[in-house]
Amino acid sequence: MQMENKNGSSTIVKLTESAMMIAIATLLGMAKLLEMPYGGSVTMASMLPLVIIAYRHGTGWGLLTGFAYGAVQFALGTKNIGYLPTKDFASIATLVLADYLVAFAVLGFGGVFRKPCKRQATALAMGSVLVAVLRYLCHVISGWTVWAQFSLTKAGLLYSLSYNATYMLPEMLILVVAAIFLGNALDFRGEGLRPMAKEEQSSAGSGLLMASLALIALALCFDTIQIFSKLQDAESGVFVSSGLGEVNWLLVGIITAVCFAAAISLLVVRRNLKKSGR
């Protein structure tokens, strides 16, 4: 009986945590740094709460939580069905699965590196990369099939790979940086949260790596916002290449060069620190 009570209590805790993380992820998803003309956006690490759930409670529970989050996202984005070129069952099913249910259920794999990696920050970062790539592939499949009519070229797969990368790459970098930061600050391995012990925190070199990734993410987000915000016609919503002439390329070049130069400098300092044994 005591074991049953304990298991029941544990399930309630996991359900409560999952509901809270879904709510937080939804709010972070609304804080969009960029929204693409035909779907997709760069957010404030909206996938991280689901990665943390998967890390804390395992892949099975993570998959269920990610699936539930995908259902919430679909409920918030049902208007996208109206944009489908053909509203047959196959197109609607592919949209629902590839862009929502499966695309976010894969966040449940965010904790698969918990056992192989000793450092929590490393495990969360690697899990973040994995789930971002899996979600990207889901959106590529959707873009290659149901959204193929929006391709600017006959190479629908190539277009889908390129289009979805424009927002998923910055999204992944932001996610990884946030995962490393929280992974160094809080310990998610116990029943409750506690500050990470100093001896378990990553070295200065890891901090420099995180800073360099943050700079690269900043540059990519800025470039994506500056360029792709000009490629959608304000009235028709059509994706047009003529908007490239309105981009402030000088500003884009300066910001990109400064961020990448600073990131490279930090990586050089990190390498020197590793050589000196710090």
C-alpha cells in the first residue's frame, strides 16, 4: 500500500510538473523573435521546458508530454489548415503529424544523454541538438509534401530544407545556450530543484563556449529577421525575392562580422585556457 501511495504521488508530481512546463513552453513560444512568412518562428528557447521534463522523468514520459504540447500548439494554430492547397485527409493528417504532434513529441528524446554524459549541462545541450534536428526533419517533410506549392523552385525538397533551416538553426542555437546556462545553474536530477554545486559546474572554458554560441545565435537571429522579414509581401503574403533589395546589407554585414569575430576570439581564449589546464 505504501508503494502504491508513493507511485501515485510520483505520478501526480510528474503530471503537475509537465503541465507547468507545457504552460511555460507555450508562453515562451509566444515570445517570437521572428515569425516566418509561411510558418515557423524563432522563440525564446520554447522547447527547453520539454527537454527538461524528458531529462528529469525519462524518454517515455517526455514523449507523452511533448505529444500533449504538440496538441496544444495545434489547437493554437488550427487556422493553418485553411492555408492548405488541398484539404484532403492525407494533407491534413500530414500537417497535424509532421508540423505538430510528431514534431513536438520528439522533444521527449531530450533526456537520452543523461546516463552517457556525466555533466548535466552537456547532456541537456546534446539532447537539445538532437530534438532540434528531429523537429527540423519533421517540418522538412511537411514542407516537401503539403506545402510544396510555395516552393520558389522545382526542387521542393531543397526549398524545404533551406526554408526550415532559416528559423530552426537560430532556434537550436538559442536552445543549446539556454540549456547550458540552466544546466550549470540548477540541478534537475533530484526530486526537487536545487542550485548546482560549484564543484559540478562547468569550467570557465565551457562558459566561454556558451558565450561564443550565444553570439553566433544572436548574429543568425538578427540576419534572419533582417532578411526574411523583407521577403513577404505585406498585402498578398506572397514570398518574393524582390524584397532583398530593401535589406540593409551594410548593417547585416557589420553585425554578423562583429558577432562572429567576437565568437572566434572567445574560442581562441578558451583553447588557450584548456592548454594551460584551467
